[in-house]
Amino acid sequence: MNSFIIQGNFLESETPNKLKISGQSFLPVENGQCRGVFPLIPEQYQGLPVTDFGDRLILPGMTDLHVHAPQFAFRGLGMDMELLDWLNTYAFPEEAKYAELSYAEKAYQGFVNSLLHSTTTRASVFATIHPEASLELMEQLERSGLRTYVGKVNMDRNCPDMLREESAKSALEQTERWIQAAMDRFANTKPILTPRFIPACSDALMSGLKELQRQYELPSQSHLSENYGEINWVRELSPASSCYGDAYDRFGLFGGDHPCIMAHCVHSGDTELDLIHRNGVFIAHSPESNINLASGVAPVTRYLELGLHVGLASDVAGGSNISIMQAMMHAIQASKLRWRLLDENVKQLTLEQAFYLATVGGGAFFGKVGRFANGYEFDAVVMDDSSLFHPQPLELRSRLERMVYLADDRNVFAKYVAGARLF
Amino acid sequence: MNSFIIQGNFLESETPNKLKISGQSFLPVENGQCRGVFPLIPEQYQGLPVTDFGDRLILPGMTDLHVHAPQFAFRGLGMDMELLDWLNTYAFPEEAKYAELSYAEKAYQGFVNSLLHSTTTRASVFATIHPEASLELMEQLERSGLRTYVGKVNMDRNCPDMLREESAKSALEQTERWIQAAMDRFANTKPILTPRFIPACSDALMSGLKELQRQYELPSQSHLSENYGEINWVRELSPASSCYGDAYDRFGLFGGDHPCIMAHCVHSGDTELDLIHRNGVFIAHSPESNINLASGVAPVTRYLELGLHVGLASDVAGGSNISIMQAMMHAIQASKLRWRLLDENVKQLTLEQAFYLATVGGGAFFGKVGRFANGYEFDAVVMDDSSLFHPQPLELRSRLERMVYLADDRNVFAKYVAGARLF
């Protein structure tokens, strides 16, 4: 029985604009589920074993809504191009190497190890087109104890030969075999349908993926309105669509009946935002990537005001850093420059909002994840900030803020996912 | 005799747009001075002891042209305001604590230790108005082996009582005593005149500081054109000045006959840039701070094209991170958003340019510093990137680029300043 009590300082989001801070409190966990945070141990939980994390900070585990595992190897490299050139010059040649299983095995170890020691407990991951390498990644993620979705990527047009699936038909057959193998083998790591983006997917491929979605009840993920060149290209390829999002929606791969993540949404117009709202699409806000590839800055505070589902994403390797703490920093910083340089009507992102995106916002894609309230799965990271010197004691909110800017893997002291302690 | 040979992979800036990369080479150092990088040990240096850093990267030491030592304690905190409110709410109350020497002693240890283990070898530092605490900081910096300028801050108007010097006269007397004490006691750490900024300094104070400059032959440092509110305030306070820079120049505290650093220059107009050019003022480009305080982004590639002196600055605690590697990242990222959101006519900053700013650009304030060419002082950081996983070998330029995004103090393996090894 996976039941115990955690003692320490808890910080979580009550709403997008409000932190709930519980200094020196107790969190009973029953069968991996939170029972809420209390100043004293409630009578019915007395007798459960207590783990005391002292003065450290206990935060809900964070969700990375969009990350490319095969690009981890070249994070922080080739940051001198915009999206389409960057894909052709850096991303695609690297991804082609994953045809070789031994390369994938080695490279994915770096990714999984780094993800494990970050503040991330849940992630939705892009692999490559290669079924065997994708299963290898899932195997490694399964062993890590993290809870993840992984997508074998589909792409059958407008991409280099080395990364193009032969035909829609063979792509779909391979994808179905991969789905079946993944559903057989893994409990914590689940398949997610992953058409790369509209320019790289034929109509036949998209229609077939929708069939697979119905048959296997799978969510989907892709890219949306990241870069002007990309958006114009989609407009040419799909002239009948009212917006980029509609080019997915035509095939039923834009939320609605099945959960869906769309990365970026930097330049989404009102039509697209309406569709996102109506279909309950999750936006994976990827601030560092959107800076590095000079895409722009998504108006994320506006998305929160509109009541859209938004979470944070590292988008490695458009983003260099796999840390969602760093993504919080980049999200706040990017919103400030957007406010100063582009549009003072869209507010700057606050610490409270960034923390909400990192925990509740993205966590919601995985169910009741991202809080310590009764009924939520117990995902947590225990942060030790004793290495971050300060001559005087600091309040808990200040310690959280400081870690957004300064924490790295050394500060991640312990991690729980769905009630299981990973380290 | 401080003479030896360093062996390893050397990277340095040949021009703002060109890296000089010397894989597995030799750098003779005589009496702390570089003799250039050679593929083999030149005959006249044979016999000198060789230190082999293997496959690590050897970079010129970096210069932090603008950093507030007393603000180090609250880096990464209070990042929710613009400049003037931020000063009153966070910076000034913290700086007031340095009236107490025991607080200063403890707090400055955190700053000096962190600076020592960063890639910085030279820095120009703001202390507070307190002479004793400023000497304590200088004492600690002297012991560290870093080469620094430190300024006891002057401010006698428009600031809270707790941080206002009583009168221009007493401020100048205290400053002169501090200068004399510092010149007596320290070899590596030198005084620099530091009027905080025009709004906080009376005319009498500024005139007196110019007298001290003439008498003791000291450089000066201050802030310039960081934030719109600040700039408007200066316009009100100094209506006869043609620009903010001219408000310093009226008192002769804007370069020309003595070296001068001005931090920020985010919103400098053509008149001000002409004056900066004519007077040889060094611009301390502080990208992270300018983002965090929502000040904007200085058009730094334009400044390079104009042939201005520009270096990088952490500007802790407007900036959260003391690392000049991270400042390179922020400088590149900020330039991309400026290009995308504000003005496509000002080019994005390249890796080559950012590295130039971090080494040669800021180093020039300290003389022949920032290269390995013959006659330059031997400042170097030896970077070990073996913890940054990659499944295949990378070229040296790629390893440098990756470290800009991902290196931290763990990657700084060894450091030399003016020929002396600090660790």
C-alpha cells in the first residue's frame, strides 16, 4: 500500500493568480493520492509513516507539454536560424540518426537521465519516425518512473528522404504496430499520435491517423502557428482552411473528442483561438524555443484570461534547457519584452501565473495532476535551496521566486510521481 | 617568475565577427603575459613548464562591466517592477543594511565566492555608500585574486534617508578618505568613482567628484538611459542637457579625459551615441537586467557597427545570474526578440559577437585583456564540458555555443588572472 505522510513546506497554485503556501505542514498520501495539506496530521491518518523534508520546499511535479527527445543531443547548438531552415539544417539530420537503434539507445539515455533529475514529473514527448527507436525511448522512460506520452512521429511529405515515411499506407501500418507494441509493454508511458505538422503530413496520412485515434482512443499532439514562414506555407498547402488550426480540425485531429496538445500558438488569430477554446486544445507554451528561433512571444496572459488550457514546454532543442523552472523564467522574461516592445495591452506574466502553468496548467493533460488537493495524484519535487546563499532568512514565496531564476538539477533533492519516490 | 606554457584547445575573438579556434595548441606565458598561440612550442620557450588541459576548452577570462555586489543577496527576487519602483522597494532597503559591517562581511562573502567560481576574471563593481563596507568588499576581492574596480556609491538627493549621504561636502570627504585607504591597501582592486545616477547626485557632489577624479586619476562609472521613467526624470532635473549623457558630461564625468563605464544605454538617441563615441565611453550591456526590469533591449549590434566600446554585464540583481556566459545567452536572445518584435533593421547578435563582448569588449577597459595574442595579460577560464552529454564528438565552436546555453559553475575547471592560477 502506497500510503504515507509528507512533512515540510508546501507551495501550490490555488488559482492562476494565487499561491497556496503551507509552511511546516503535513500531506497525507493514500494509495498515491493526495489528501490535502494540513497544519497537523488529521486523526484518521495518524499511524502512517512520516517523511520529513525539513525546511526544504515541496512543489507539485511539473509538466513538460512538448519536448523532442531526439533533439536533446544538440540542445544549445545551431541557434542561428529560424524554424524551417533550422529543421532542415539541424533537426532533421540529427533525427535521421535514430534509424540506427544503437545510436538511439545511447542518445536517449542522456535525455531520460536529464529529465529524471529535473523538476519534471510528466511529459509529452516527440520521438522520431522510427518505431524501434521510439519503443527504445519508451522502454527507458518506463524504467525511469516518469509518467509520459511518447509519439512516434509521422511525416510523409515535404521533408528530406532520410526522414520521410515511404507512403501514408506504410506509415499508418508501422504506426499501428508501434501502438500495439507500446500498449502491450508499458504502463507509465503511453502512445500519442504525432503528425509532425501540416506541411509534413499528407491528407491520406492525416485521415488514417484519425482512424487510429478512434480505434485505439489516443490523444494527439502537433505544432501550431509558431513561425511566419511556416504559417504562410500552411496557408498555401491548405487554402480551404480558415486558419492553421482548422487544417488539423478538418481531419478531426484538433481536440474535441480526444485530448490534443498544440505547441507554440505564437501567432494564433481569433478564429484559431476560438477553435482552440471550443475543442479544449492544450497550448504548450514554449518561450525559450520561441526566442531562440526568433519566432516571437505567445500572448500567454491573454490565453489565461480567455480560459484556454495552457502549460509550459521546454521544446528542447528549440529550447536549450530541459528545466521547466527555467521555462518559467523564460516565460516571465519573454512576456516582459513582449509588453515593452510590442503590446502594452497584454500583461506581463507573474510568478504566480508561471507557476500555475508549470504545475496545474500542463498537469491537467494528465488528469488530476499538479496540486496537493484531495484526489490529486501525488507528484512532487522536493527542492533544496541551501546552496543559494542568502545572509538572512527568506519567505517561502521568495525562495520559490529565486529558484525560478537560479535552481538547477543540484537543487532537486527528491521526486515523487503518482505516489512513487523516484529518488 | 610567472612563466609557463598552457596546452589545450584555445578559442578567442579575432574580430567581433570572427573566432580564432586553435585546437590542441600551446600558449607560452611570460611574466603573466601571453605570447600568442602556436601549434608547437616555439624554440625560445622550450624548457618552460607545461600545463596540459587535455580536451577542455580554454577561453579568455570574461569581464563583467557592471555588477552591484550588495544586491547579490537578493538576486532572483522581486522581479515584478520597473526600475524606479524596484530601487525603492528592493534595492535601497537591502543596500541600507550594509551600514552594518558584520552584515556586509557575511553578504559579500557570497558575492565574492560566486564571482570567483564564475567565468569572470575582471569586474567593475558597485558597492554602497558605506566606506567601511566598501573597503571590506575590496579586501575580500583583493584576496580572491580577481582584478576589479570597486566604487563606493555616491548619492545625496532623491533617495531614502537611510541611504542618502548627509551633504555633498561630507560625501566627498568620506569618498576621499575611502580612495586613500583603498589605494594604500590594495593592488588588484582599485577604486572607481561611482555617482549612482543623475537623479541621486547634486551638482555640488558631481563637481566635487570631478575634482577627485583629477586629483587621484580615477575612472568613473554610472547608469545611463535604462528606463523611460528614469530618462524623463533626468530631463526634468537637467533641462539644459542635450541628453542624459550630457548631464554627466557637463561635469566631465562622461569619459574623455578619464575612462568611464555607463551601464545599459537601452534608449540612447543619436546625440547621446555621438557623445559616447567621441568620449570613448564603455557601454555595459546588461541584457538580463533590461529584460527583468522590462526596460527594453539595447541595439547592441548597431553599437558594434558604430565602433563603440561595448562589454557585457550581469547587473546583478537587476540580472539574476552572475555568469557572463549566461549574459551572452541573454544578449543573443534579447537581440532576437528585439529584431522580431521591434525593429528588423537592427541585426540579431551572433555567437561570435556575444563572445567578443564578453572577452575583448569588456576586457579593453582593463587594458590588454580578453585575448591570447602577444602582449595580452593571461586571463583564462578552462571549461570542462564533459558533463554535457553528447552521443558524438562535437567541433570546438559547437562546444562553445552549447556552453553559452548550458554551462554553470561546475564547468569552470580552472581560472587564471594576469598569469596567476586562482584554482
